[in-house]
Amino acid sequence: MAAAFVLLSVAIAAVCFLPPPVAAQACKSQNLGANRVFADCSDLPHLSASLHWTYNSTAGALSIAFMAPPAAQGGWVAWAINPTGTGMAGSQTLAAFKGADGKMVVKTYNITGYEPLKESKIAFDTADLAAEYTNGTIRLFGTVKVGKDMKAVNQVWQVGASVKDGVPVKHAFDPDNLAAKGTLTLAQAVSPAPQESGAGKRNLSNLLYFVMFLFLLF
Ligand SMILES: *[C@@H]1O[C@H](CO)[C@@H](O)[C@H](O)[C@H]1NC(C)=O
Ligand SMILES: *[C@@H]1O[C@H](CO)[C@@H](O)[C@H](O)[C@H]1NC(C)=O
Ligand SMILES: *[C@@H]1O[C@H](CO)[C@@H](O)[C@H](O)[C@H]1NC(C)=O
Ligand SMILES: CC(=O)N[C@H]1CO[C@H](CO)[C@@H](O)[C@@H]1O
């Protein structure tokens, strides 16, 4: 009888101590249209940006949709891979903004420092570059040939308030702007969050304490 009760208690405790669900990513509800479906997405931690992506490791091609509101209407957004460092210097950049004719354009920049931007080739082949302006947000699409069997890339993103003579004008230097960089993990395209195992272990020890407590009780 007592054993049955203990078993029942353990079962209830096991349910109670299950790790909490990982917070839902807002990007999951961003619908980019039937032709724009990506394997994964992530809410980037700065500048209200998000990234949707599919990495084909055999082809070495990373297809992305980068979304962010520009710092002001008529501004720009940019997403980059930095193959040589973690910051802005060296970033192989895709930038999207409204061109002189009012249509959205995507331009590429090999950024070496803070000198005025000059459109240039970048270290990666690109394809299908396109951009849209919807509801205060710029969506930048493209495929970047990052190389086969990559595990991760350094990404950098940015937004600015204006474009002058077809060139994005320097962005603000607020903490949010300066922190807009990180690692994009490509290897684990399907998403169980790795930090869950730590939380799971802690919950397991909670569970063990609970079972010990029950044994003391009976
Ligand atoms: C990845 O790219 C290869 C080579 O281009 C292609 O044959 C394959 O179908 C692609 N895989 C997916 C899942 O699209
Ligand atoms: C980007 O600029 C750096 C520094 O000037 C140069 O070494 C590199 O070759 C450039 N990359 C491309 C793809 O042009
Ligand atoms: C437009 O933006 C607003 C505010 O961010 C949001 O609540 C709304 O869902 C968006 N509409 C569409 C069609 O994306
Ligand atoms: C029920 C319970 O104790 N859940 C905990 C599991 O572990 C995570 C991470 O330590 C806690 O946030 C939960 O409260």
C-alpha cells in the first residue's frame, strides 16, 4: 500500500519536475510566404531583428531571410558573415534599402573599417538577393555560398536611419548597435535547445530529493 503510494507520488513528482517548455521564438509566427520557407529561425538578441535560414551542407549554401525595422523610415538594414573576426571589420555584408527609383535593392559590401561604404564584391558567392519593405520592417533575402559542412559562422547585423546617394549612412553607436553580433550555429538545424540538459539534470536532482523525502516520510 505504502509502496503504491510512493510510486504514485513519484509519478506525480516526475510530471511536476519536467523541464519547462523553452520560450517560443517570435520568429516562428513570422510568415514569409509560401515560396519563402526556411528550416530554422531565431530571434536575434538586438535591434528587434530575426533570422530565418536553411543551410544545405552538401551544397555549402546558406539561404537566409533577415528581418529588422530600419532605424528610421528611409533607412537600411544589413546582415553579414564575418569569416575573419567577430565584429564589423571584415564583415561580408548584405545591405537592403530603398533605391533611387523607390524599389528595394540589396547591395554587397566588403567592410574593412568605418570609412565610407563602397559597394563591392564579397568573399562569398551570392544568389537570389532580394528585399521587401513591409509594415515598417525590411526583409532581406539571399543565398550565400558559405562552404560545405560548416558548423557555425560569425554573424553581424545592423540597422541605420538613412541612405545618401545610394550609400547607407553610418549607424548609431548605441549599446544595441554595438552588441549586434553573434554565432549562427548551422550544424544543429533542428532545434532542441542545448541548455535544456542542464536544467533537466537540476530537475532530476530535485526529483531525487523528493523521492528521498518520501522514503523518510513512510
Ligand atoms: C542540397 O544541395 C544539393 C546539391 O545542390 C541538392 O542535390 C540537394 O537536393 C539539396 N538538399 C536540399 C535538402 O535541398
Ligand atoms: C576585402 O577587403 C580586404 C581589405 O582591403 C581585402 O584584403 C580582401 O581581399 C577584400 N575581399 C574581397 C572579396 O574583395
Ligand atoms: C504589422 O506590425 C504590427 C506592429 O509591429 C504588428 O502588430 C502586425 O501584426 C503587423 N502586421 C503584419 C501584417 O505583419
Ligand atoms: C518543477 C521545477 O522544479 N522546475 C525547475 C526545473 O529546472 C529549471 C531550471 O533550473 C527551473 O527553472 C524550474 O523551475
